[in-house]
Amino acid sequence: MSGNSDDYEAALKSPAPETVATFSERKGALAHLQHALHVNPALIPLFVLVVSIILFGLLLGSKFFSPFALTLILQQVQIVGIVAAAQSLVILTAGIDLSVGAIAVLSSVIMGQFTFRYGLPVEVAVAAGLIFGTLIGSVNGWLIAAMKLPPFIVTLGMWQIVLAANFLYSKNATIRSQDIEQQAPLLQFLGTTFNIGADADGRGGATFTYGVIAMVLIFAVLSYILSQTAWGRHVYAVGDDPEAAQLSGVNVKRTIISVYAVTGFICAIAGWALIGRIGSVSPTSGQLLNIESITAVVIGGISLFGGRGSIMGPLFGALIVGVFTLGLRLAGADAQWTFLLIGALIIGAVAVDQWIRKVSA
Amino acid sequence: MKKLLIGTALAAITTAGSAMADGHAISACLITKTDTNPFFVKMREGAEAAAAEAGITLRSYAGQVDGDHETQVAAIETCILDGASGILLTASDTSSIVGAVTQAREAGLLVIALDTPLNPIDAADATFATDNFLAGELIGQWAAATLGDGAASARIAMLDLAVSQPTVGVLRDQGFLQGFGIDLADPNVNGDEDDARIVGNDVTAGNEEGGRKAMENLLAVDPSVNVVYTINEPAAAGAYEALKSIGRENDVLIVSVDGGCPGVQNIADGVIGATAQQYPLQMAALGIQAIAAFAVDGTLPENTEGKDFFDTGVALVTDQPVDGVESISVEEGMALCWG
């Protein structure tokens, strides 16, 4: 035995380890970056966001680099942003939710129809919309966790069911902004705007809506919950390795159901914000929210394989899309260029994710 | 002309009735882009009423969403198998559907394009539609007349339908510019005009969400916009919200096309200045009558004089009429509105 250990000592003194050492030192710088990104995956989207704002600012000058234009981007991404926060939770558990947009729209329709068709107090209608979203989310979660059906299939089906129910129930009738304003202004609450630094006529300056504030708050609260509470750690654990999580005492089933329920609840809030944003209750809006939210999540660096990613990433992801859309619009480019660049960003983001994954392998 | 057609149709209905008694029931198909849009809902109501009156069996099909081409092709194939006498079709994809339409016509069916002309327009036996160029022209003339001398220095935002520039979007957009007195360059293309009064074009997908975003984008390009053309009334409502959020809703003129009930109500409320109203119920009813006539003795519907389609009419609705542009009041518009 002792003879063997002597042999190891001898091997260490041979010249070979020195070459290995220099080799690993060269790899070390890259590995260092890889490790940094592994620990804090929101760094890349934040970097892309800052660079794109600077680039468009240089290209377009004050037209883009004004408080008005920059806060306009926030207003334009608020709905996608809120839905992306919900989508992030699901994707962290290695799931996917295709029904997010449909839940948001039907929740908004319920808020509107309960007020205008049944004459219920608007507070009750809003609560009913929020409860409805949570319920649909719970059903998704139950089918996935208890019935062991794949998330993609469950939410694909739920998307169709909720969307069809939305059109049947609403008869595709729009509730006009003017009626809402007169009879149920609470529905438009999240659309309330306030200005900072506007001129005497109330124009220009930074314009915020309560919906934008709501989006930022949702991200802040989720960020705290995911990093500081047991439930938050369980979400990551379930996404990383459900068997291991189960063995270490996490109630995987309950965690997954609660994640989809919270997702449904947040989508219903997005539906409420949608009324504020477009003024009216329109059953045809939000059709692309599922794809747009997944895009924001992926660009935001959350791994589709679950268990890894920072909740702030999708906020940056949504903002990157918003910056590209408005920036290219102001630069006079064809709208298709936006989609082309977003497509490239998605593939780039997933490629980077695969590379980062190797650090843990 | 219209009366003449209805007359023929009525004559046909009586004959059709007796044919039914002989056990040769006539059936017709209605294929719409979706069955949720109030415009198509109204269209189906019109077709059902006319079919019941004529004793025709009507089968309705619709795509799941606007742009659902495959479902429409399958519906045409079903109608051919079913032995229908004719098809009323609002195509989602106006060129790709031509193959299936040709197949139906070769099988002896009468195919009438409703609302949306096929590409080419003569791929269908007939087209019953709104004159969308005229609809645009009416609101363009109204906007120019309302601004008066201000028209020379107007700042115009163009809120169109989609990047792919579907025919209906191009006709309304170009009609508006023609009515306003702006050189069109190529009348088949949106956004190629070089008149300095145009701030820019953006797309809305024809809904509130898109309308708001497009308006915000164009306001970011130039905040002094004071005339807004919109493809339809939901887009107009969205544009209004964007203007309201920066406190400019009262000094901007919004014009639109469609004549849906919420849109007409928005004129009364001062959201939209004027809209050009179209008549889906009429389109479908006339279409069914034409199929009835064709089933009896092979009569083919004729086009409106000077046009390559049958014009089902359009009227300007506004509560601020101007000299030289014929219009109807909001009350009259409400009586005729759909959805």
C-alpha cells in the first residue's frame, strides 16, 4: 500500500503535470467566465440590454435616448413582462405553459363581463378574474403533477380550451373603453399613468403606468421568494432533479401544482393590466403572449431544462425585445428585421445555456 | 341593378321551392375566416336568414383563426363531396385557395368570394364585396374637408393591417390617401408615398393592442401627428388610448373603416371622427340568392357596372358632416351596424 502511494508521489514529480497545469490555466479564464455565468445567468441578458440601448442611443440620438421613449418601452413590454415572470416559474420546474396568454385574456374578459353582463360590483369581478386564472393554473398543475401528463401536452390542450371558451363566452364582443371609464374605472386601474419631468402641457417626460410598476413589483417579489424561501428553493430543486428533490423531502407534487397555480394567478394580473393598456376588454388580444413570454424567458437565460436561471433574466429578455422593436421602428427598418434579430438572439441564448451547462457536468 | 338581381333571386326562390318538393334539395356552403369575429357572425346570420327564406340547406364552416388556410381547403373539399350548388367564401389566403376553388368550379359549383376578393379576382365566379378603395376615399375626403386649410400642413399617421399588406389593407390605405389628395406612387403598395405630410406607416393586426402600439411608435417618430388613418375601429380605439395617455386625444382626427356597433358608438363619443360602414349581412344574403338562382337555371351573377365585383355598398358615418361628401348620421349608422 505504502509503496503505491510512493508511486503516486513519483508521478507528481514527473514533467507531465507542468504541461497539464499551463493548459488548464489557459482554459481557466474561460472557465472562470463560464462559472460566473453559471452562478449569475442574468448577466448576459443584462449586458445585451445595456449594449443595445447604447447602440440605439448612438444611432438615433435623443429621439430614442429620451425619458419618453425609454419609458414607452416599459409600457410596451409590461404585459409580456408580467406573463414572462409567470412563465419563468414553470420553466424553472422544467415545464412549459402554452396557455398563459389564453388565461390572461379570458381572465380579462371575465372581469369585464361579470361587471357589464351580470352587473356585479367591479371589485368582485376583478377578484373573480384573478380566482379564475388561479384555478385554471391549478388544473394544469394537477394534470401534470398528479396525472403525470407532459406539461407541453396539458397546456397545449388547455390553451385551445381556454381560448375557445373565451370566444364562446364573450361572443367576441369588445367592451368599449368609454363604457369602462364611466362605469367601472377599477378595470383600467393598472393603466393609470403618471409623469415625471413632463412639460407644462403634461407632454414628454418619463411616463409610467401602474401596470409597469406592477410588473417590476412582481419580478422583485418573485426574486425574493425564489432566493429566500423554502418554496423558492424547492422550485429550483424540482426543476433540477425531481427524484433527488423527492428523496430529500420536497413534496414534488404539491410544489408543481402550486407553481402552475401561481402562474395562473400572475397571468390573470396580466389580463387586468391588459385592460388598462388597451382601455377596452377585447377577446382577440394577447394571442401571441405564450410565444412572446417563452421568447423573453429564453433570451433571459433561464434554462429550458429547468432548475437554473435568474428570475430577473426574463425581465431583461422582455426589455431587449422591446428595445429592438422600438429602436428598429424609429430607425425606419422593416418590422421583419426585428423578428429576424429576435430569432438570432433566441438561438444564441440557448447555445450559451448549453455551454454553461457543461460546467455542472 | 341590385333590384334586378334580387328580382331574379326571388323568382329563383319560388322555383327552388318546387324543386325541393321534387326531392332535389339545394344546398350551399358558407366558409368564413373565423366564426368568432362579429363581422362573420353577422355574415352567417344574413346567410342563414336568406337560406331559410329560399328553402336552401346551409352548411357553415370557418377557420379556427384568421389565416387558417388548411381548414378552409378541407371545407371546400367537403362541400364538393356534399354535392352543394355553391360556396360563399371569405378566403384567409387569397392566392393559395385558388387551387381548391378551381377544383370546386370544375365540379360544377358556383363559387362567390364574399368580402375578400381572391387573387386573381376572376378565380371566383363572382365577388360580392365592399368597395374598400371607395371606403378609404370617403374618409380621406372627409378628413381633408374637416381640416380645411390645415390639410396642407397635416401630420398623418397611417395605421395599417399587416406587414404582408393584404389587399383589403392596401385598398383602404390608398383610398384614404387618394381622398385626402396625396399622390399614391404605386397604388398597389402601402408606404411608398413621399409626401412630407405622412409621418409613417405601422401595422396593427386590426386590434386594440396593435392599434395602441403602432400609434405609440409613430408618436415616438413625430409627436405632432394630427390625423390618424386606421384600418378598422378596434385599431382606432387602441390609437385613441395611446393619444389619451399623452393628453392629445382632443386635437387629433381619427378616421376608420368598418361600421361595427362599438365603432359607430365611438363616433358619438368623439373617439373616431368618421368611419366608412360596410354591410356583411347584405353580402351574405345576396350571395345565397345568387346561388339559388344558379342552382335553378345556371344564371351567373353580374358585376356592378364599371367594377370587377358586385359592390354591396358603403356609407360614411359621422356626426360632423361636411359639404361635398355624402354621409349618414350616427343614428342611421347604429341602425345598420353589425357586431
